[in-house]
Amino acid sequence: MNIFRKIRNFSFILLILILSIGSLYSQEDVPVFPISGSMSGTPINKFTSIRKIRPGEVQTPTDLESGDWTKVDKDSLSFSFTDDQFLIKFKIQAPPKEGTISWYLVLNNPGMENLIVYKRVWGPGGWAWSELSRDLRMSYIQPAFLIETPPNKQEEFLIHASTRRSLVLNFQAWAPKEFAAHIQMENLFLGIFFGAIGIMLVYNGFLAFVVKDSSYFFYVLYLLFYGFWQMAVTGVGPQYLIPAPATSWNDYLTGFAFLSVAFSLLFTRSFLHMERETGWKNYAFLILSGVAILGFVASLFSSIYGPMIWAVSWYPFLAAVLVIYSAAIRLRRGYRPARYFLLAWSVLILFVLITALRNLSIIQDTELTHWSAQFGSLVEMTLLSFALADRIKTLEKDSLQARLENYENQLKLTEIEQELKIARELQESILPDRLPEVKNLKLSVRSEFASSVGGDFYDFQHLESGKLGIFLSDVSGHGVPAAIISSMVKLAFSIESRKNEDPAEVLRSINRSLSGKYGKHFITAAYLLIDPANGKVTYSNAGHPPIVAIDKESGDTKEIFLPGWIMGMDPNLKNSVIEFQMKPGDRLIIYTDGITEARSKNGEIFGFQRYYKLLSEHMQSSGEKLAEDLFATVRSFTGNRKHFEDDLTFLVLDYLPIPDESFKKEITSSFSKS
């Protein structure tokens, strides 16, 4: 029995020894954090253990104290976006020789929506957890708790944390003096950051209204919503702008972020002139901007806050890839302002990446890494200001170049106007200044040119035999070249028409004399000889529209078509001649194709049907009235344009024989020169 008693006592002592060693091992596994009076942001995370709260678990401190705890081995612990709730516990030890130590427990996460800190205290009922209050005497964007710890005392803390934003646990310990200095430096940096955004807003807003450039308007809207986004992210908004719980500002965080991305894309599209790009790039900016605006609308519904906070975390990177790619393309194509633009967005993405690596505990949490996103934004805004200034210089340079080109164009225009004036004078000099006065004949002419100088030309020639020659030609095209060729035709007609009374031979002689001088132009012409004594007409044609003969007695209207080559195609012109008799009261009409080929705004041509119908309806009208009504009808058909598309010439010849004793000189000339 004594042996069994000894074995039992030995086993009990061994069990106690094992439990004691295990307890010591456990304490070494999660060491106690030693506090001091000179702490300056000392990390606490590696002195803590953590566990997730299970669904349905009773959430009182005493109940939550139990469970499976895991030692934290990182100074910054990130759970990304999660709806889970977590418990963190740790112990601290005050030094024995110092008095009561005042220190701050700080969490570097201003977006934390729910953070409760408990301290284990001894009360009448034994050990219990007492909730600590945040120190409201010191204005600070991060959750901070002031704790008083007596000397040589060990205290235990329990923290309950959850948020809809990225859950980053980064606890630090600060001595009051060092903490106050830290707050001053942090507020100074944030003041510079948001002050810079404010200055950029005012300055670029002023430029937007002065310059009237869409790039500035989009940039101002981008800065505005980016500023609100950063106020929600940094905690400046709920702490200083509109005091409210972090939850309220987090509700609008995704909306601010989506609007910031949307206007940054529209700003980029306008700044880089992506509308000039063909293909998918321009449409990609519009599509991504539209999706971002839809994201803003969706973020207004709190029920889908989780998916939206996930979307807004990667969407800016997608937009940034498009922005950098487009800026590189535009820079490669010689658009100089894109160089600052490309550098600005590259810097911002780099510093945002640093922030992401810090949140994942891949790199250490320092002042630079903690505020890297804001620092990168400050650099980005500065570089974008340089980009906008460079763009203004580019626009001024382009404007100056445009003014110089405009000045040169004005000089050229003045020279052209002078040339046109000379050509106009030339054109007027080659046209008859009055119509011939011929017994038994009444002539009416109206001509309008497509521009200040035309290619239509008409002339008359009195022959020794008493016959009257009537010539009408149409040089292809219009303007100065056509007028010059018309003047050459005028000279050739004056010479050749005196040599020969055969209209066909006159046309062939004109063609031979001008052969090689037409350039790319060609000429159609009609030439007829009429004997005013008996009304006999001899007519020849060189590719010109048929003349129209109107019989007064019967009212019949007929074409007199005569085949013939156009001038300028071959030195040996092939044409023929025809003779016919006019009766008293008969009318001949010679015209150019500018009348029948006049087009409406819809592209419909005036045509021969409308032309002959109008001639028949105005058969009893005088030549002057007929010409006036015809030109008014054509002008109305073409949409009342200032100039016709082609030159229009309309010549009316009425055969009105009268006795010698009652002969009167009748001449009607109607000119309209546009």
C-alpha cells in the first residue's frame, strides 16, 4: 500500500510540474508587453493573440474570453474585407521603479466601425472586464485610449473589433508626449494634403470658367470627389469636416471612390484627346466611366455594400491600366503634355501599391508606408498641374501657330481676292456690255456665275452679209482658270468668226487654235448664224445642250439636237451643221447645262422635264420675264443658295419681223453677276 501511495504522490507532483512547465511555455509563447514612459508608436501586435467570434456565440466579455486563440506574429494584421468579428487579447507589464505610467493604446485604422476595449479589473464579485472609453480630450483621427497603469503591475486587455472596410489590425503604444508630437506632425501632413487639394480645386475651377476647356471641368470634379474619398479613408471627414461615426462616412466611401474614378477617366479622355483615336480606346474610356457611375448609383443601396467595397478596391487599378496605356500611346505619337500625365499616374499607382503591401504586412508599417497613398496623391496632383500647364503652353503654341497660319491665309486670301478682282474685270471685259440692235430680232440674256468668276461665255458677231452670229460656250469648272480659258475662246471667236460664215468651220478653227492650251478643261459650244431679213438659221454644235425652238402659232416646243464633239479632246473636231427657217413670232433658246443640272439639297436635279414645262407655261412672256421666272424657279429648287453649283446662262432670240418704216431699236439686256 505504501508503494502505491508513493506512486500516486509522485504522479500528482509530476502532473503539477508538467502543467507548470506548460503554463510557462504558454506565457513565453505569447509574451507580456513591457510598457515604459518613452514609447513612440511601439507595435503591440506580436504580444497579442486573436480569435474569430463564431456565429451565434454569446458576445459578453466573460463568454468571449474562452475559445481557440492564435498568436499574432505580424506587426500589421490584415483580413481584407470581411463581415467577421475578432477578439484580441494581450497583457502588459509596468516597470517596478517608475510611478504610474500614462500611455495611449492606438489602432492605426481610422475606418474601424466597431472597436471596444476591455480591461480586466478586480471588483466585489471577483475578476471582471471593464469597458474603456476613448480619450475625447485629444482630437485625433485614429481610435485612441488613455490608460493609467500603476508601477510593477501586470494588466490584461480584451479588444472586440469589426468593420465593413478592410480590417487592418495595427495596435501601437504611445507615451503622451510623443503621441502629442505625433498628432501634430500627422495633422500637419494632412493639412498640407487637403490644403493642396483645396488650392487645386480653386485654381483649376477658376481656369475652367476662364478657358472653357472640358479637361479642367472634369479635373475639378475628379479632385472634389477624390478629396471626399480621402476624407473618408483617413478619418478627417468624420473627425473635422462633419463629425459623425465612421459608419456614416463609410456608407458614402464607395460612392465617392466611383465618382472619382469616373471623372478621372473623363478627364484623361479629354486631356489626351482620345476622341481623335480610332478603335476601342476611346470607347473604353466611355464604357469604364459609365460603369463607374453605375457603381456610384449601386453604392447608395446599403444592402450591397459588401460587393461594392470589393469592386471599388480593384476598379481603380483597371482604370489606371487604361490611363497609363493611353498616355504612353499619345506620348509616343508626339503629344508632349502626356509625359507629365504618364508620370503622375505611374507615381500614384506605385504609392498605392506600397499601401497595399503594408496592409498585407509584406513591408513594415512606417510613416512613409502608412501615408504612402496620400503622399503619392500629392505628387500626382502636382505633376498633373504641370501637365495642365504644359497643355496650356501647347494650346498657346498651337493658337499662335494657328494665328500665324490664319495671317498667312489672310494674305493669300487677299492675293486671291485681288486676282479674282482682276479676273472679274477680265470676265466683264470679254462679255458684251450691251446686246446688238438688229432689225427684226429681239435678244434677252441672263447669266449668273457659280463663283465670282465664271466659265460661261457668250458673244455676238455682225457679218458683212448682214447676218448675226450668236455664240455661247461653257468651260468645264468655274473660277479663275475657267475665266482665263473663256478669254482665250473670246479672242479665238473674234478672229475665226470674221473669216468664215460656216458655223461648223468656225468651231473647228477655234478648237485648232486653242489645242494644247485647255489643260484639264474642255469646252462645249453652240454657234448659229441668223439672217434677220428672212429668219434663216444656220447652226452648229460642239457637245453643247440642244437649242430649243418654240413655234408661236402651234405652241410646239422642240429640241434641235445636233451631234458634235466637245472642244479640247482632239485637234480635229468632228461636228456638223444644220439649217432651218424661223417664222415670225418664233423663239430660239440657247442655254448652258447649269440650268438643267442644278441640284436640290436632297441631290435631285432640276432636269429637262421641269425646264421644258416652264418654257411652255411662259410661252407668252417676254424674254426678260421668262429669264427672271426661270432663274427664280431654279434658285428656289436649289434651296435659295447664294451661289449656284455651276454657271447658268440663258439666251432668248425672238424673230419679230416688222416693216421698215416702223422699225424701232429694241434692246433688252439683263445681267446678274454674283
